[in-house]
Amino acid sequence: MKQDLKDIFAKLKEDKQEALHRNSRVLLIDSLNTFLRSFVVINHMNPQGNHIGGLTGFLKSVGFAIRHIKPTRVIFVFDGQGGSTNKRYLYPEYKANRKISKISNWEGFETQQDESEAITNQIVRLVDYLKCLPVDLLSIDKIEADDVIGYITGQLDDIVYIMSSDKDYLQLVSDKVTVYSPTKKKFYTPKMIREEFGLPAQNFLIQKVLLGDQSDNVPGVKGLGLKTLLKLYPELSAEEKVTLEEVLQKADVAGLKYDKVRAFRNQLLINKQLMDLEFPNVPESDIESIQEVLANPRSTLDKATFLHYYNEDYLQNSIPNVQMWVYDTFKDLCHYKLK
């Protein structure tokens, strides 16, 4: 086991000796990201011929995280309906490169519509399962899960874990915030980010702003890669936080090598607004809804209804010894109180 993981689990053991409250160690789950990863990877059918890989893979992946992280609270955050709307107000081309097509290669889905229906049906059913558990669910229309998770992270004073394979969350990593990637089975700490990317977590956002994000159709400075970026701005590798204003000021007074940065100023300002999860674009009108969930944690475990759904969906041995799995995984979440 790597030293980073040893340090994390040692810290978890120390916490057992302290009086924990509901928000002592919160696990925030990027739910659609986690679900789709399971759906793409797991081709699991029930006896009725219905695909259930996204559903069972999600539950098992979340169970693994809970058993290892031992959170005092779990919040599942889903993209809201029309989740990209607010960001498209800022930049209409945001995610415009995403074509509607199949995301898996399972032969059971003859068309994209068949696959989309399976995804929708499994997510709807997944919410039924989650409502049986002592966890919180959040979804805000026109807002993506990453902005909601960024906002919540800023509201919490103690330890936070974010479960997602999306690298955007790495900008939030600090002494109190760890990102767990379920695909890599990695816990991203400040040390790990420096080792992997050559810069500290507090400067991860600025390098993304400058390099752009092809998957979201957000352009970066043309011809700029990470190595060249660090040559132009070696200060990004230092421990001190670098702001976009400082990056632009340097470009304004520097030589020809910075011409492309200067010419890209307006897009960089837009990129910062699109990508910044420390100060996310969450309208004041929606903050009240988020605060309501934070102030009223759910603490009821309805194991009977969970098992009823499980049997009704013919999940069978998808989760070995499912009765004990439900109890052992979620029982502790029932007991923590708000501070």
C-alpha cells in the first residue's frame, strides 16, 4: 500500500477516537459521473434480459467508497435538468461538441434510443434505492453537479471527500479536501497532484483555464501544452497561489512569447467562470435549496424497502449477501448528529 493511502487510513483511525458529528467527514458523490462509468464498464443483465450494470455497479462502487472512507455523511449530487444551461449563458459553445450517440458497445442495445432508455430507467430506479438510505440527494435545475459540489465543499469546515473521475475537482484538493477517483482507485491529496501534474493543487485551475478542456469544448491558448505553460509561467509550480489576473499582467508586459496569451484574454476570463469550482456559478435563488438539504440530513435506513426493490428488479447475486451489505455499509450513517 502506498504511503499516501497509509496516511489517509491512519487519519481515519485517529478520527474514531474523537467525538464525530454529522459533518465531520462528508462524502460528496458526483452521481451521474459515477453511474455512467459503471454503465459503460459493466454489461450485467438480469434474468428478464434487462441491463442493470449501471445500477449494480453504482451501488457496489459507492459501497466500496463508504467502507473505506467511513464518512459521517454522504450527499449524492446529480446534474439538474438542463444542467449546462447556466454555463451556456456564459459560453454558448459549452459542450456543443457532444453528439448524441451510444456510449457503450453492448449488443443488447441495438440503437442509441434503447441505450438512453436503459440509462434513464436505471437512474430513476437508483433514486428509489437511495431514498431508502440515510443519505442526502441534491439536484438543482440548470446547474451541473460539479458547481453544487464546489459550493458545498466551501460550506463545510471539516474533512471532505469528493467521489468522481472528473479531474475538474482536483482544483479543490487541500489539507481538508481529498478527491477519490473510483476508476483509478486513487485518493488525490496535495502531494499526489504535485507528483502527477508538476504543480500544486491551488494552481490546478489556472493551468486548466489556460489549456482549456476539449471534452467540454472549452478552448485553450492555441499551441500551449503543459510543458510550455510551465516554461512561460514557472511560478505555477511554486506553492504560492497564482491568480488569472497575475497571469494576464505578466503577459501584458512580457515579450512575443506571450502574444497568444494576450490575444486570448477574453476567452480566458470566460474559461475561469466556467471552470472555477471554488467560486462556482450558483445563483442566489438556488442557494437556499442547497442550504435546506445541508441543514436537514436524512438518517433513516429503510432496509426492507431497499430489499423489496432489489428482489423486484431481479438483481439476485449482483451484491453478495445483500442484506448484510446494506446494514454494514449504511448503519453508521444513522447515528451522527449535527454539531
